[in-house]
Amino acid sequence: MSHAETPSDIAVVGLAARLPKAAGPGEFWQLLENARSAVTDVPAGRWEGIPDDIRPLRGGFLDGVADFDPEFFGISPREAEAMDPQQRLVLELGWEALEDARVVPAALADTRTGVFVGAIASDYAGLVHRHGLSAVTRHTLTGLARGVIANRLSYLLGLRGPSLTVDTAQSSSLVAVHLACESLRSGESELALAAGVHLNLTAETAVSAQRFGGLSPDGRCFTFDARANGFVHGEGGAVVVLKPLAAALADGNRIHAVIRGSAVNSGGATAGLTVPSARAQRDVVRAAAGRAGVDPRDVRYVELHGTGTALGDPIEASALGAAYGAGRPAGDPLLVGSVKTNIGHLEGAGGIVGLVKTVLAITHRVLPPSLNFATPNPRIPFEELRLRVVTALRPWPHDDRPLLAGVSSWGVGGTNCHVVVGEAPTTRPTAAAAGGAAAGGVAAVGGP
């Protein structure tokens, strides 16, 4: 079953991801479905020079971060060497996402296709600057510019729509999705690629988070658990291809899921710059549900921001309870979970990874478990708020009704984003169609 589409609905027609222990969406889904953790010890060559009192550290890491085929993208080896690996990763994932959408990249030249990329890290610039002026070349200016992460993809494909890198701290990539949807709704863009990318390349990345007090000394993310004591680092990226639902249906596109509505706000003045506002989180969730035109009680699952911090978890829970829990029967709680328990916190890319997880859960019509949940956080009144953590692979509740979920992402400085996503307005997917959502890997179908 499905809902009646509205002019504001945005279809997810393509996706790609490269995440810890998952080279593509298919491997990512297997990791989620099998309740596996991709968190490991720090690989050799990363975070060298960290003081002994900060070790041991763990996180979710990509293999082959330095791997790149510049010839495929028409880039010289010398320029490729000067490029932030985040630029390279977005090029690869953008190409893969278009292939998943069955779009010939060359066909997009001179079209109003937008690119919106959430990214907050500049670790590669730090590595280059350690080598002084001798490391600066004619390619350094563009190679290290964060704004160029989006521009690289627009340039490669000859796109004429908006092209911007978004930085709202940890909510960046979900805000990028929101901006992409708004651009499509206004007609500014006719197609959009929304993305998030994050790589942890320097010791400073780990040290700053540890000294801020955000890292879990256990090397695990205990979201909504009594042991919640911080997050673990993660890295990788994801891209979704977005199109107005009416156009996607008219063109016969395969639709993975539909973005029904989204909203962004700020926490305003709280007890401190990094202290979340339960009121603002509640309001942004309500605003997104209102724009989606859905009854909050019909939302069955929320992919949490869910970092597993002692301060943040109870605040997020109270906001969700106020926005989605009110009026729900005691036996029909809102199900919640956090992908950060599987792969760590991808910070600027964390929100879009939560969106990809939710899209795959809708496609496969099952909810994967959130890890590391054993003892409910005593500061969260689960029954009163009508919340329940998904702890085992399970079907969606009320599967006879259209599937609806929310995805949340909060920035450390107070920028909040929430997206409401649902199933496509088609009959239930066959096994073959569901498997198509799992395609991954850079296809060798010729260069740009």
C-alpha cells in the first residue's frame, strides 16, 4: 500500500554509499541486517602521534582511503594527489548513485541538476600544511577548498544547478538533503544529488573530540542505554539522487523511497553553545511532520541522531516523545535506533547515512537492530514517552499501512534537521527490485 502523492513529495531514485566494512549499499544492508559492528582498532598509519593517555581509541574506518582512479574522471595524477580525498570520494559516489538511478552521467550536461554536499572536516589540509610551503602547488587552492567538494561533481558532469558544500556541523548532510528537496520543490533544480562525506585523517580529529568529552572511553556507542558515555568516530560517505515524485513516476523511474517533508531550525540560546534544546528538537520534528502532511502517530520508526551521550540521549528522547509519542497507545510505541552503534559517528555525513539506512529498511520492509542496548537509560521514561529501541531484526509494525519513518540529525552548535520518509506509491517491491537497491561499486562503463 502507499499514500496519495502530493506535489511536494521527492523521490529517492538512486543511492550510493561507502562506509566502514561496507563498499556499497548492499554490503551496508548486510552489516545492518546481521547486527554487525564495523568499529575496529585504529588502522596503521592513522592518528599517529596521539598521546598515550588518549589511547586506546577505536572507530569505523574505510579501507583504501588513498585509492583513486584519476584517469576515469579526467584528472591528472598530479592534481589528484593535491585533492582532498573527500573530493575524490564524492566524485566516485556521485557517479555510482547516478548509475543506480539508471541515469547516463553525460546526459546531465547543461541541465538544472543541483549538488548539495554536507562536509565539515578539513583533515587533508592539515596534513598538507604540516609539510610547509614546499607542499603547496598550483593545485593546492582547489584541492583543499571544502566548497570545491560539491563543485568537483558539478564540473565533472557539466551541471548548471546549485552547487554548494553545506556546513552546519554534525547535521550538515541532512541539511543538504533538505536544501536539495527545497530546490526541487521551487523548480530551481530538476534533479539533485545530495551527499555527505567525512574522513578522519589526523590525530587532531581524535584529540579534539576526546578533550571536548565526546568520545566513549569504551570505544562503543551505547545509544539510549544506561552505559551511554560518548560516541565513536566513523567515516565514509553517501549520495542520494532526488527528483520530484511526479516526474519520477512519469519517467518510469525506480523509486527507493519518498521524502515527504523536512525542516531545519536552531536551538537558540541554551545553557551552553553545545547544549541541545529539547524544545527546538521537538519543534523541528513537528514541523517536518506537518510539511509532510502526516499524522505523527502514523510514523512507525525514527532513525535517531543517537550519539550515545549522557546529555544528548535523554534530551532527544524527550523531544521525540513530545512530537511523536503523544496519543500513541501504550502497546504501539515509536520504534527507534541509531546506525552510529554499527559504524560510529560520521559527523558531517552522519545524517545522510541515517537516511540511507532508513531507505534500505523501507525497501526491504524490515527494521535492523540498534546495537549495544542492554539496560534502558534510567533518565529516559520509555513507557511514558512511548519509545522502544529496536534490538532485533523485525518487521515494520502495521505493515498493512504505508511505511513512514523519521530521520534526525543535530549539529553541535544547535542546527537541527528532521526528514520524514516513506515508501514509494507503488505496489510492494519484488525481491529483484529490492535487490537493485543494493547495487554498489564504481562501474566501468567509460569515463565522463
